[in-house]
Amino acid sequence: MNMKAWVRDQIANPEKKPMPILSFPCVQLMGIGVKELIASSDFQSRGMKLIADRVDSAAAVSLMDLSVEAEAFGSTIRVSDDEVPTVIGAIVEDEDEADELEIPEVGAGRTGLYIESLKKAKALITDRPVFAGCIGPYSLAGRLMDVSEIMILCYDEPDMVHTVMEKVTQFQIDYCKAYRDAGADGVLIAEPLVGLLSPSLAQEFSHPYMKQLIDEVQTDDFIVIYHNCGNNTPYMKDDIYTLGAAAYHFGDAIDLKVMFDGAPADALIMGNVSPSQQFLGGTTDSIREETHRIMADCAAYDNFLISSGCDIPPIAKWENIDAFFEAAKDFQK
């Protein structure tokens, strides 16, 4: 599939289909827990297929599991049945450990399993694009160095941070290329930690590495969707829009309509119904109201696609997920 043409078609089509980051709630449809889901490529691909059969989305998205790459580097993760996996502790705490950090082979840990699940899902889902999901370089470095500590190290030990950034970026390039080779139509790259940085720190420690990644992996047939969800995101949007991604996805911490100022007209802008407040904690009425509010704010822009603000939690209510899709459809009528 020519994905650059797909982006153009989404922009040109007056009837926009939603594209939420929706994968983990498949556990409810399958009667399993998150522990089982993340350990089986068959469960993952079948879960993606069940979701694709249930909702009329613009694309299917694989698991947004931001622990996978850190685990491949050697981090310990915590897994439960009801929540996405999380990384415990740091494995890089000084310059020596940064220098000695080894870049794993793609396939280490669960990365091979996730690539296999994407390949299987691509064979099952044939009516829409199928996107892989992965963590961004700075957010991965933060998990290896501790998400709070890395912000201090950007000031105190910048060379150490750059050492880790160079290594994780190379791994992410190889990982995304493996997804591309497996048949993925693109990748959604989540950089949640970048939105906590000042624009100047983001310009030094994130954007150059993300641009390198995008330049090396994005093709006509494989696009990158860049996700950033912090409070500071609007202040760095001009820099973000130089990255060259085919699409940009923003979290619910910000007013989405401000992100269209200066946005490239040929790139999709997606967001941003709250996963926690609405999909997880809201009601069918509240999610309908919020979906309509965001669409009213942004629907005038041809390159807008309504989405969740971030990954929808595993135990989010399916009645709310269904209500989101119904609200988006009703608004366009």
C-alpha cells in the first residue's frame, strides 16, 4: 500500500474515520489478561483482528507496550493482568554504564514476538492499514536511566545522555525496519517524556535523534506517526513539525486546536479524547460530548483525524469505546 497516498486520501476524504490507539482492550473481548496477551503473538494478532471487526477505524494499531525495547536492553519490567507493563529501576546510572551499554539484536526479549504478531495481524486485517507501535528514543533512554533522573542528567551529564541516545536510536531504527520488513504499513512512535522537556532541551536531546529515525525508516510504503503528549508540547510544535513525519498524534494534556497553527497541511494531525478521564473513567454521554467538542474545534482542518489522546487502557469500558465511534460518525452526519 502506498501510505503517502493513504495520507493524502485521508485529508481529501470529507468523511473521516477515527483512529484511536486501541489495542489492549482486546483482552476483554478474548477473556484473557495482559500477562497472557503480551506473551503470545497469536493472542495479539487475534486481538487486533477482533478490534478491527468491531470498530470502523481508519487503521489498526498493534500493542503500544512501552516496556518492550527497555526489556530488550536488560531492564526489569512489572506485569499485571489489568495494566500495561511498566519498567522498574534504572540500568544506566553513570558514564561507564552508558559506555558499556550494549545495543541488543532485534528479536531480543519480546521484540521478535511483537514483530511476529504484526506479521500475523497483517495477514488477518486486509481492509485497512496496520501500524506497529514502539517507544521513541528519548522516552526509551528515560526508562533505561530513570524517567526523573534523565531530566537532571540533561543538565549535569549531557554527554552521558547523548551516548545513550545514540545507542537507543540505532536500535529503534533497526527495530522499525524489521517491522517494515514484516509488512507493517507504518509505525506509531510514542515520545511521552519529550513533552515534559523545555523546547531547548527537546531540540538538543530528542528532535535530532527522532529526525534521524524518521529519515531512515519512512518510505512511500511505510510512514511514521509521531506521538507527543506533554504539557510543553505546544511550545515546541514548530520544531516538531520539522521532523518530517507523515502524521502527528497529540495527547489530551493540550488544547488540540492550537497544534494546527503552523502544522504542515500534508500531514495528518490526530488526537485527543482522554484515555483515562473518558475511555476509562467517563460515561457514554461524557465521551460523546467530549468527542463532539474536539471535533467541533478541529473539524474545519482537512488533515484532522479524531483519536484518543494516548493508548486506551486495557480495562477501558467497551461501551465508551463504542460510544466514541458512534459520536464521531454522528458528528459528521
